[in-house]
Amino acid sequence: MEGRCVVETWTEFGFSGSSCTPKIKFGLETEVFLCTGSDEVYVFSTQERKLTAVLQFPGPVSDLVESHDRQLLYVSCTSGIYCVSLPLLLSRASSSPADASSCPAELKISSESLVVGEEGVLSLLLVGSVLLILSQRDASWLLSLYKTPKQAPSSSCEMLSSFSLPLVSAVVHGDTEGKTGVGRRPVLICVHSGDAKSTSSLADSHFLLEPVLFKLLFGIDAALAKLPVILCGLPDGRLCFLPLRLPGSRLRVIHSLEQPVVFVGASVVMETGPGHAKCLVAVGEQGRVVLMKTDKGGPEGGGNTVGFIEGCVPGPVVCGLVDKHHLYYSTGSDLLVLDLSEGSSGRKDQERDEETSSKTAAALRSPASLNVCRVIALAAPEHNTSGEVQLLGLSVRGQLQRIILPVGRKDAGLSYLPSTQVGRSIRDLLSAIGDVCERASALKTAIKSKNLILRHLNQVLNVSFLLITSANSEEHLPGQEKQIRCHAMTRWSRLLQKDSLNLTCVLDNSSPYVLERGWTLSVTVFPLSYSSSAGGESCSTSFSFPFHNLPPGETFEVSLPLAAAGDSSFPMRVSCSLIFSLSRLLGEEETAHLPGLQSSCISLPLNTLTVDWLHALQVNSPTSQSSNIPTDGIQAFLSSHRTRCVGRGEGGGESASKAEQEQYSASVRVSSELLRDTLVLKSSDLDPQGTKVAPQNLCLSLLDWLLSEGPGGVKMGHHRDKIVPSSSVFTARGPNGDTVKLTAKEVNVGEEESLSTIEVRVESSSIAAVSGLHHAVLRRVQVRTHTHTHTHTHTHTHTLID
């Protein structure tokens, strides 16, 4: 086929997609009916080139069919089948108000037009006065036959019979969606024997088949009785047939495409013959095409059999139709045509049949492109006097388009166009250029989207490999920090007269990669011990903080509640990790078709922090002390009152006061020489360019170091002037509310007291506070001395618990 297609856009409906297969159908005179899967049917006038009416039904419309005299329109939706009188409909549309002449008339179809109350109807077909309804039940396909009334169109239809066919295991109830993403409507057509009717009386979805092929396909009984045969193309791939009004008939499978059936029709009509189709065509969603023809057995015509020619065309196939010689189908990205009459010459010898079959199979492998993209529905073709083929199509954007195919020429030589066709050729060329530009724009958008997805996925993989490599190297080099890590800071806050300890976690991205959308910072808090008030149970709490973009060198800060006042579940382990959701690589529309992807993610551990008793110490400022005067006064009054009561009941207040003042203590001793070297190394880490100067007062420096920082990247968030001790004695309040005291002093130990050490003593009336602080101090000393003294340095640490 030479030349280029002309595409004229008549109107645009403005819908962005369809939940089921759209359908276009020619109606009375110049009317066209469109059903897109919504609860509306559009009526378009090809003469006026505009929408004339919108029919609103009670539910989503699945199919529609017109009576043979084009006076009635049967429409199936979720609640049943409605019958509408077309002359009455057009008269109501033309009598709409004058001020709404630019807008289509909206006509609501009431329940009075309901003629069949069957729910879940998928496809309709009208054969004479018999209305065929195909629906899907729990375990079978159901084909029901109804007799339509001859007089009043609103009268109910009378059920004649029904036929069922079991579902195959590959099809689930309600799931008729293929890879095209829309609900696939079953195909219903009617095939007549060639000697039964003339071609002029055939309606849409009705085909004439040559008598020999009709008899071979559907049996001699249906051929002798000249009965119409119903063909059903199911979403499970089966092609079934039912001879109408034949006693004892049932639904039988004639072939299986093993993929959803998109189109069934008949073609290859010889110009010199009686107008009978010589080929039955079935097309599957993934591109499988089956041609059923008559194979001649000999010169007398005896021993004829049905020849099945199978091929595969580029898919997926969205819609299709046939004319006398061609199959037109759309893949969504292009409109293609197949010449089905390739090699047909009418000769009856077996060699010619084999040659015809091979040429037809070769033609299936090389369809011709018409350079029209994004077509999702096609109407029956029309032929004008000049030999042009006109198709009516619906694009994925909701545009109703007339597609004029070029006239095929048999001469391959040079020819000159007459002057009257020069303008037409220019319009054809401009139209083709515009269509190719639209197709190129769509492909460019798709390529750009895929490149963005691949670039995003590359960043995710780079970050994943970086963290996995850091985790493996950290096992061999424990002191090496990750390029993506977390550090934290504790801070006490007061809200509604209640104190609480909060943790500010900071994600630091020191890597060369950008953490783009889809990443989530996950923080899990797990107490390593539990308080008696918790019932002896220790449970973890997780927090998730999604973020959109974190470039290299920037940080992401979050805050979360750690503990309430009075809680003694310390130390606490804080595990930080990065989680990436794979669904964020795609858009919402793509993710909706992949439900398994929504729960898929990549989890990468970062580092683990520890919050101990030293981090949880609460330092009272002068402001907070003055604000707590009433509370402290009440507590003092209750305490003194309780002391007096105890004193009277137990023989005096002296023993009670002595019990209340009972103190617990624990101490840690560190070599002064080792401590001096450790603090010198600490100051050099803070200022690498400065000189290494040993601290003058080791006791004050040790307390300052214990209260200012801790191992693992967690710091206390108090102001510097509040936590720097002015003497070697530091007093604070623990998270459980008890007062604690830290004391640092020089002590000589060993034989003849020759070894100088610094002793850190922890004192409190709470044994839990003493144990927790002792563990925190000991952990800091051991980690610090081990980090900065390596293996050859002698460490002397002595622990005393009173």
C-alpha cells in the first residue's frame, strides 16, 4: 500500500483511559455511538462533526448493539440491559434548549427502559429477533438467548435458553485484563452460510462464509439447515461456536489461541465471486493470528479439509477489524495492515494451496505500517467511489479520528499526479508528519522516563554498594567511619509540667552520591535493660522519617522521644538504617499494576548508637530551679511529714533518717599517665593543627570529658556552661529522679603507693543510678583508652564498689 494516511480529528472527549475495551459503532444515518467503559454513551454526528447527545446509564456500560432496522439500541451495564428508541432519542436531543446548542444534550436513561435484569453482562449480539448475552459466572461462561419484543421497546425480553462452558484454570472470576491493562470484552460474532443470505442484508458483526468452509467448520447439520452460527472469542483464548436453533446444540471449542481473543471476523472476498468470505480470522492479544481456510483435496473437490494457518504479528494487539482483503490492527503505538488475499488465485490444485498457505504465512510476518499511533478502538471500514478506505478510530487521548488510507497502485513506475490531487498529497504529507511527530513525542517522553528511572536506580545501587563495602571493611577496621552515618544528641525538655528526654538524630551524607526520593531513615530504639514498672518486658520502638533529597555534604535532622521522667531503662541501643522503597522508582500508575512492588524495599544498616546514664543526666539550671519552688516546697513538706510519721511509729526519726540517707557508691581508677596521654590525644583530634598540651588539672579534665561526649557518636545537648564542672565534684539528677554525685580525685595505689591514679566515684541513694553510671564511666574509659593507646600501651583500670 503506497502513499500516506490522512488523519482528521473530529472531536475530543477528554478521558485519559478506559477500564474496559472501548467500542465504536455506526448508528442511524450519520450517527456514531461510543462506549468507553464509563456510565455514559456518546452520540456523535458525522455530518455536523460534533457531539449531539450523551446517554447516562445507571452503571458502567460494557457493550452496545443496534437492531437490524437501526431503530433500537440495546445497551448492557452492571444492572442489566436497556433498550432505547433511536428516533425518540434523536428527537429529544434536537429539542434541547437553544442556549445549550454548543453542548451535547444529556439524557438520563431510567429503569423503565430495562428489558433484561441480568447482571454482569460482558457482550451483546443481535441475530434477527434473538438477543444473545454473554456473561461470566463463578465457574463458567454463560451464553443466554432472549427473544426481543416486536412492538413496545420497553417490554421485557423473554428468555429462550442458555448454554454454559466451564472456565479454565488460567482464568479467575472477574479478571479479564490482559497485558494491555484494560478489561478484555469477549468477542461475539455471527457467521452465515454463503447460500443463506445476500451481503446487502448483513449487519455489523455478521459475516458470510463460503458454504464449503462453513460445512467443514460447523458441521453438515448446520450447513444443511442454513442456520446462523455464533462464534465466541473468550479472554482465556478459546474460540467457541454454537449453531443457533439447532436441536441438541451446545457450545463447542473450535480452536485455542492460548491468549485473550481480541478480534474474530471473515475476509478474502473475491471480486468476481458471489461475495462469500474464504477465510475466517482470529487475532490474539499478544499477536497470534489464526487463519482458517479450505484446503482442496483434488480436482473434483473431494476430501476437502480445514487448513489452519498460524502466525504471529508484533503485539500487543489492542483492537482490529477486517474488510474484503485486509486485516487492520493497532498495537497502541502503531496502526498496521495485513494483506490476507496474498497468493489467492482460485486454482484448486494442492500445490497451489500449499503455495498460497506459505505466502499467507509470510505475509503475517511482514505487516505494513500506516504510521498512525495510539489508536485503541476501530469501527467498520467504509469504501468510497474512488477506492479509498476510511476507518473511524478512537485514540488513547479520547480523540475521535477519521483515518483515510491511501489507494493502492499496482504500477511501480513513475507517475505524475494531476493538478487536482496535488493539494491532497500535500495534506496527506502534512498529516503524516504531524502524526509521526506525535508518535515521536510519545516515544521521547517514554525514553526520558526510562532514563530517569535508570539514573535513579544507579544512584540507589551506588549507595547500596557503598554501605555494604563500609560494613565489610568496618569488621576489619573498627575505627573507620562510614561516609553515610548518624550521630545523635540528647536533650531534656519540659512540656505541660512533665519532663522528657528527647533524642535528636542527624543523618550525615559525606558520600559523593545524592540520596533522592524514595529513601527513608529508620530509627529503632531498644532498651538493653528494663525497669520494674515496665512489668519485666523490654520492647523496641521504631520511627520512620522519609525525605526527598539529601545532596552530598548536607545533613537531615529528626527528633524523637526517648524516655519520660522516672524511666530507668538505660542504656538504650539506637539502630539507624536506610530503607529504599522500590515502588518509588515508578509512578503511581505503573505501581498500581504491580501490587507486589509496593511492599518491596532495600534495607541498609548504618550504625548503632548507645544512650547511657551519663547521656540521660538532667542538669538543673537556675531558671528551672526557681520555677520548681512550689513543687520543691510541697515535696519538702510531704517528706518531712512522712519522716515525722515514721519516727513516731518506729521509735523515733533517727533510724528513719538514717535509712533515707543511706548512700551507694562505686568507683573507677585510671592511671594518671595513661589518662594524661588520652586527653592529649583527644585535644589533638579536636584541633589537628594545634600543639599537644597536657591538661593541668586531670580531675577537672576527666569530668569535663565524661560529661561532654561519649563513644558511638552520642552527645549531651546541654549548654556548655551548664555541664562544665567548676570543681572536682559534679551533682546532677538521674533519669529516675534521684540525685547523683560524681567526684574525681588523685589516689596513689600499689606497693608503697607508687602508682598515681585518678579515681572517679559515683554516689547516689539509688543503686540503679550507681550501677548505670558506673557502667557508663567504665565503658567510656575502656573505649577511649583502647582507641588511643593501641595494643602496646599498658592500661591500669581498677574498679571498686562500696
